[in-house]
Amino acid sequence: MMNRVILIGRLTAEPELRYTHSGTAVTSFTLAVDRARKNQQGERETDFVNIVVWQKQAETCAQYLHKGRMAGVDGRLQIRSYEDREGRKVRVAEVVAENVRFLDRSDGTKSPSTVTAGEPIASPEPAQIHPRYNDDPFADDIPADFNDDPFADSYSA
């Protein structure tokens, strides 16, 4: 079985850092992620995905990520349920991050800063607030050639 989610988007608000009763740090934020295809009106729709980060990585994200900053998240999808104050059952979908990558700096250039559980990051720059969520994070990427199979010689029909 596999449960893997990779997202690139912009934070919609400042991250929220909390601590559990046992003192474990947990940060939550929402990423605005554009869909790949346009809708019938020719517009790109945006999904707002809840992200949860734990432990030291949570503290680092709360310190250096800010509203409008572009981030990449690698993690797993988690569906949880709880009862609200009126006694109704509520289901919540969220991504529990294992790795968070800070993808821009205050000067607008790309940053290689990656946060992994237990790893500090090297002196990141303050985030630049980007009001638009429709920038293409892959605009400068070189297209991949999926017809070139590196394992073609290692198996036969």
C-alpha cells in the first residue's frame, strides 16, 4: 500500500504553532495549490490543503514560513474524525508533512532550504508575500523525457 502526497503552493495565512500537553510542537498551515487544468470558464481553480507538521520541523516552519511564501510539502494524507460542540461527526482531510521545502526567498529567487524532521536549516531569508496564487512554479523547469527508460536493458519480454 502507498500513501504519499507531494504539493507545491503558497501559504494562505501565517502558520499556527501549538504544543501538545506533553510538550510536542505542532504547526498547521494551509497551502493554496492550483489545479493543473483550467475549468470550463478557462480559469484555474485552487485547492486549499491543510498541512500539519510535527516536532522540531514544526518550530522551524513556524519561524521561517509566512503568508504568501511558496513551499513544497512531501507527506501522507490523513483522514481523521471528531465530534463538534453540537455532537455532529466531522471528518477532516489533512497532509502530515514529512519534509517541507522553502521554495522562495525575499528577493524572489529559489531557495534550496529543506526542512526534514530533526534537521535545522541554514539561515533562510525572510519570506516575500506574494498576493497571487496563480504563478507557475514549474515555468523554468526543463521538461522530462519519459520515453527514455533507464532500465530498458535490465529486463526483457
